[in-house]
Amino acid sequence: MNGSSTLLPVSETTEKNRSPFSFSREAYVVTREKVVHAILMLCALVSVFTTLGIILVLLFQTIEFFKEVPIINFLTDTQWTPLFQDKHFGIMPLLSGTLLTSLIALSVSVPLGLIIAIYLSEYAPSFLRKLLKPFLEVLAGIPTIVYGYFALITVTPLLQNIFPSLSGFNALSPGIVMGIMILPLVTSLSEDALRMVPKGLREGGYALGASKLQVSLSIVFPSAFSGIVASVILAFSRAIGETMIVAIAAGQLPNLTANPLQPVATMTSYIVQVSQGDTPYGTLAYNTIFAVAITLFIFTFLLNIISFRLRKKYFSMGGD
Amino acid sequence: MNSFEIHALKQRTKDIIFQVTAIVGLLFAVTVLLLLLINVFQDGWGRLSWQFISSYPSRKPESAGIIAGLAGSFFMVSLAALLSVPVGIGAAIYLEEYGKKNRLGKFIEINTANLAGVPSIVYGLLGLGLFVRWFQLDRSILAGSLTMSLLIMPVIIIATREAIKAVPQGIREASYAVGATKWQTIWHHLLPISFPTILTGIILAVSRAIGETAPLITIGALTYVTFLPKNITSEFTILPIQIFNWVSRPQQAFHENAAAAIIVLIAFTLLLNSVAIILRNKFSR
């Protein structure tokens, strides 16, 4: 009691002496918090500006393009020859080339990826999974230009032994190599989805006398279906946007065909083709790449949104 | 054998068939990739020499080299990382610690997830329209780095968010309890604790930037460069574009050059990826 009364004036005086400093210190801290908040928000907004920038840049040049080429021609013409004398601007051949290579890629990576994912999630001993997951991740880091080299230099000559009519540039070889490239993605995301399925569902199956395969295929797989679909859609989007493999090995020849043995051009490989040459800025040929890019952007954007929604829904349900 | 036993035997057989199929599939995928890698090494190993690494490109395949591409890649990627790491980490902190509940934060979150899925070539056209044309940076290293920094930013943001999310809530509360402000809590506790995981994300992003080819083709990085970049306004080439150029030529000798350059490129990216994964596995335990 006594001690505190003697102490009180002391603390009051120090408080008084310090008060201007302590006030400015507090103000400094409060201001700093606000400034930091604003800076961090600006950082986060960069991503919004990026999206905005992409849309504006693409739209601006695309509008220039559609001033000269009617949109109906763009959508219905069956030829794409902007760099030739006889100019046609039909996106169909590029779309068909893109879909052809992507579907070949999916037909390699989806069945293989799903079987491996089911095996890893339901059967594999944990040491194998622990060994394989990082391995798959390291493989996912191989640059796509390297896969392009594989497709052109190694896989195409190999396939020519099987299909003698296979042309030196074709849709099949880059499609297959692209399938190998997206295999880790399909496997890894599908395995995550499968592992989210609650243990109780599996045990329920075993209690009814089901075998491991029956539990995996008729209980776990259907339960994880929306998560798996999300991973397949994401892989599809990745295949559509993949550039270097097709630019190197598919032939850059716009070709409205479903024949995988022939050369094709994809939307991405066309953009590379024009960028490599010296097409002057502002010309119609220059503007075509933006019209193609916006088509590509819309496709991948829609697929990504669907995949994102499905995955978010699936994982927020706790896997059901 | 009664019907139950026959049924059980059938199920067990199917089970084994599935497992065998899966293992064969797994081995097939791994083998194909290894064979392809071995193939590149066989094609390119003979060309790999100090002369190859330290020479400029040339019309004669036997005297061509990758020094211009190596230097360009190094400067472009370093600058891109320098630009995108602080901004990416800042954005992630905002999304995790400030904007989690408000609508802006949720919007930016969806937006970032979408950006991560935009094809890299579209970033290239953004770079072409925005940096090369509008800002008139031409085909400079700066234009390339800015483009690449936007491309790898979602990777850094997503990795940093995961890292910050993993910090236990108790750390934040303990810091607030002793009177720390929000920023003090972030700066003195959240960032140091999550640093290894953030570093993993940065390394993966850098590895991605080293291997990306398409966006820099669209902004017009050159293929034939016989000088080293002097400053950020220099024209430049990068290693993957050099490879693309050599692969696209018909001569076998240039393909060997491409294979040798691929060995160098893969060495960098696989090394970085392995370091990142080892780092993460070490600190996640």
C-alpha cells in the first residue's frame, strides 16, 4: 500500500515525460499498420489487374480483327489461311487440331492415371506412395520443350514403324507425349480425391463382404467421382493450352481433319508460328493471334471454372 | 469347393488382375519417361563440353553454343523472381490474414486460382500487348521478366497461402496476447515460421520460369543472339528458345545441339525441383 503510493507519482511523472513520445509512437504504429494493410492489398490487387490486363489486351486487338473479318466467317469458315494470298479466317481447323491432340492426350492419361491413382490410394504400401509422389512431382517439373523434343525426335520415328503412313509431323505423337506429360497431374489430383473418401464407407463395403476391388470400384470411385471429374477437366484445360509440344511436333498446318496421322495446327501452335515470323504490328495477320488467343482463353477459362467449382464443392463436403 | 468359395476365388483373382494391371501401367509410365530421358542423354552427351557452354550460337552446328541463352535465362528469371516474390508473398498475406472474410478477398482468391490455369502463351500475348507495345519496352529483358513475373505469381501466392495457413492459430493469439499488432505478428512470427514452405514455393516457381518457352516467343525474344545482355533493356534469348530453334531445324547435328542444351536445362529444373521437394518433406515433419 505504502510502496504503491510512493511509486505512483514516479510512474505519473515518467508517464508525463514520455507522453509526447508515447503518443507519437502509438500514432506511428497505427499508421504503419494502415500503410502495411494498403500495400498488401495493392499486392493482392495485382492479380486482379493481371486478369483485367489479359482480357483488355485480347479484346482490344480482337475487336480490330473483327472490324475486318465478320465473326460469322471466323466461326463457320472451314479454312484458316491468314498468311496466304487467298485468305480465309475460319477457326474450325485450329479448333479441330486442338481437340484432336487434347483428346489423344486424355485417352492416354485418363485411363492410365485413374488406374494408377486407385492403386496408389487403395492398394499401394505406404512406402511406395511416399516414394512415388515426389517422383511424380519432379517429373511434372520437366519443361514442355523437352517433351516436344521427345515427340518429334523419338516418338514420331518409333510410331512410323507401326503406322507407315504417319507423316513426319502429325497429331498422334504430340498427343501421346502430351498424355504422358499430364499423367502426373491426373494421377496426383485423382489420388487426392480418392483419399478424401471417408474410411467408414470402405468399411461398410467390407462388412457386406465386398472384395477390395469391389470396394474400390463400386464405392470409393463413385464417391470420389466429382473430384475425379474435376481433375480430368483440369487436365483437359492443360492439354488445350499446351504449346511447345504441338508447335514442335504437330506440323503447324491448319487442317480440318480427325485423322491423327496427318499434320495439324492447334490454336497455340498458330500463335507461336506467327510470333516467330516477322508479321508487322497492327496488320490483320498480327491481329489474328489475339482472336485465336481469346478463343483459347475462353475455352480454358470455362474448363478451369468448372473444375474449380467441382473441386471446391467436393473437398468442402469432406469427400462424399 | 462350394459356391461361396468359388465366388471368393473369382473376386480374389479379379483383385490380383487389377493390381497387376496397375503396377504394369505404373512401370510403363515410369519406364517410358526414363527411356525418353536416357535417349536425350545419348543424343546430347557427346556435344556437351565447355566449348558448347561458352560459345555463342552459330550457323555451323559444331561450333555453336548456349552462352547467350544461359545468360539470358539467368538474368530474365532472376529479375522475374525479384519482381514477383515480394508482391506474391504480400498478396498471399493479404488473402490469408486480412481479406479472408471480405468480398474483395474472396474475389481475388477465385481470380488467383483462375490465373494459375491460364495457358502460358496467353501471358505471352499480355506481355506483348502491355509491356512490349504499350510501355514500349520492346524485346528487352525487362519486358520478358515482367511477363514471366506475372506468370509465376499465382504459383508463389498459392504456395505462400498454404504455408501461412499451416501456422497454428495459437501462435497468432499468443502474439496478440502480449500486445503485438497484426503486422508485428506477421513479420516476427508468421513469416519466419512459414519461411521454409514459402521458399519451396519460390523454388518451384523459379524452376517453372526457367522452363517456360511460349510466352517469351510471343513477346519476341530473339533466337540468334551473339552478345551477352548488358542491362535490363538489352535484347536477349533464353535457353528454351535456343532449344526450340535447334529442334526446328532439319539437320541432325542441330538436333544433337538441342539434346545437349536440354541436358543443361533439365539439370537446372530437376535440381531445383528436387531441392524444393526435399526441403518441404524435411520441414513438413
